[in-house]
Amino acid sequence: MTTIRLVQGDITRQSADAIVNAANSSLLGGGGVDGAIHRRGGPAILADCRRLRAARYGKGLPVGRAVATTAGDLDARWVIHTVGPVYQGPGSDPALLASCYRESLRVADELGARTVAFPAISTGVFRWPMADAARVAVETVRAAKTDVEVVTFVLFDEPAYGAFAARVGAEGS
Ligand code: ADP
């Protein structure tokens, strides 16, 4: 069974087998978590991303999918890049957001990662409301069939931490 931990802070300061990046389809960098991971992880991550674009993902990584690269200078073995959906307003289908968590854990299992750190995918530039994103994240990780032993959600600020804590508490851990 997977243990869920919550941490408030910067995901690039975490130590884990795999750190998940809230990437965009281009895999060539962006703002938020993506920018921070490439800044602190160094150019090896971008070099791997460029190779992936050239080889398997000429049109970019589809929303809801995940792919791994080196973690460069981060305190991790891999970065797992996943592309969250852009929030389209009330009634937005959370299936692709759930898919990001599920696919990231599937890739983690392929790699043999036992500890994985996730940011709150889609809640920044992609505007998904934090409470709903926390619900989808926690429910999906709890329901996943995975060998990952510890999932750490790394929440950047107090409101994000509170939203995830409410969810984890609501369902018991
Ligand atoms: P998306 O494009 O999927 O919305 P963002 O990177 O813009 O991704 O934001 C996702 C979430 O990550 C937001 O809640 C944002 O506040 C948070 N965030 C931004 N930088 C960091 C960081 N260095 N560590 C952890 N969380 C971060």
C-alpha cells in the first residue's frame, strides 16, 4: 500500500527516486515547476527532453501522458514529465488530470522507483482549482495499483497544503 505524505515547499529541494514535473507538451521548458526543475536540474534534463522530442514525441507529449528523463543535478534518479490539462471552467472533465497521476506512477513502476514526489499538477498556469485538483490527485493515487511505496505531494504554499491536507484527512491515510 502506498503511503501519502504532504510537504510544503519547493519540489526541486526534495529527495526522491523520481520527481514529477508539471511540464507542457513541448517538453522544452516553461514557467512554474517546469522552470524551477530545469533551472536547478541543469541542462542534462533539457538535453534528454530534446532527444525525446526528436525520437518518440515529434508532436510533443500528449496531455495526460508521462515520460521519464534523467534528473540531472536534482536529488533524484529520474524526472517524470507529465502534461496536465488546462482548466476549462466548471464541469471540466478531470479524467486527463487523473491520468497524469496514474501514468506517472506507471512510468515510476517501469523504472523501479519506490518514492515519488508530485507537485499539484495543473493548478498554476493551467488554473485548475486547488480543492478539486487535490481531490483528483489524492483519489487517483489511492486507487492506483502501484509498487511505489511513498508518494509525497509537494505543495508550494499554505493554501495548497491546506487543500491537500483536507483531502488526505477526509479519506484517512
Ligand atoms: P501547470 O502548468 O500544470 O498549472 P505550474 O508549474 O504552473 O503547472 O503550477 C503547478 C503548481 O505548482 C502550482 O500550484 C504552483 O504554485 C506550484 N509550484 C510552482 N513552483 C513550484 C515549485 N518549485 N515546487 C513546488 N510547487 C511549485
